[in-house]
Amino acid sequence: MYSVYILFSGELKRYYTGQAASVDRRLNQHQSGSGKYTSRAGDWQIVFTCDF
């Protein structure tokens, strides 16, 4: 099963949308700075998920 998710960074005051099989694992990757866009902040929080 895949999920679409929306993250929010209070530090950047920006949203990020993505899709993944494991949202929790993907959030950990975003928090650790492994993504180009999301590496600019470490405070990403899940604000929405939808499973498919």
C-alpha cells in the first residue's frame, strides 16, 4: 500500500508533498537531511496522509 503525504516545516513555513510505501520511514529520511528540498529544515511534521 502506498500513501500520499503532506509535511509542514514551521522553520521554513513551507509544505512538502510526497508519496511512499512507509510514511514514517520516509519522514525519518526527510528529518535526517537525505532529501534535497527537505534537508533545509529538520522540523518536518506530517499534516496529512491518504492511503491507496
